[in-house]
Amino acid sequence: ASGQGTIAGGGYGGGVGATVAGHWYFVPRLSARLGLGIRSGEVGPAQATSLLVTGSLGLGFRFIEPSAHQPFGVGGRVAMLLMHQSLSHLSADDASSAQQARWLPGAELMLEGALHFVPSAAVLLALGTEVAMGETEVYVAYRPVATLAPWRLVGELGLRARF
């Protein structure tokens, strides 16, 4: 489980949120990974709030395994994403909020560092990028006002526990 923050490259689409994921190590340094995330942000020119829900399926890998003498582990992950991007727009002259949403495929590539404070638990720091397979133009009153960038820098800070 981790908190997540993103910065959009060349447009809007950044935000803050959380992720949860599970790994199944089918060989010592390689795992199948399944994750779920939710993130919220602002799209100022559209007077809108964004909500991004992602599902991920991919592989996790470890370059450096922690040990009793070295509590640091280094690894990464690569995953395919299914993204549900929605925007809610409410301005002073609107009676109710307008909502639009779309599904997009995507991908992520992250590097991870872990500091094990006990053998079965660690503090996790991850940095990387995610890419949506498509750019989203935002229209208000039939005029384009913003673009949701297709790629974002991603940072995560959380806890990892081994069961």
C-alpha cells in the first residue's frame, strides 16, 4: 500500500492518491503483480476535478535482495494499465455538475527501493513514469480549454509487507 503523486508532462492530469498491490513470486527475483490505484487532481482551465482509477497487471523484479547485513532492496516493475479517467465540471452558472469519462489503456515503468526495518516489512519508495495510450482534450461549452497529458511522472511512498 502506498500514497502516490503524479506530475503531468505537457498538460494536465497530475494528482495525488493511493495504490494497493499484491506480488506473487513465482521465482526468487521475479513476481506477477496485480494493482489498483485511485488518484484525484484539478484541471484549472476547465474548472474541473479529475478522478483516475487504474488497474494494473505486470511483472515485478528485484536487482538487489535485502539480507540480514544489508536492509536495502532495489527492484522495479513494468505493467499494463487499464485507466478510467473522469472529469467533473461545476462553475457558478451551472445548476449541476457535468461529468465525462473514458477508458484508456496504458503502461507504467517504475524503479523501487525498499528499506526493510524487519525481515517481513519495508518502507517503499518508487519513481517512474506512466503513459496513457491517448491524449484527452477537455472541452467546456464546445471549446477546447485543456489537454490531459498522455504521460506522467509518478512517485510513491508506502509500506510493503510479506505474508
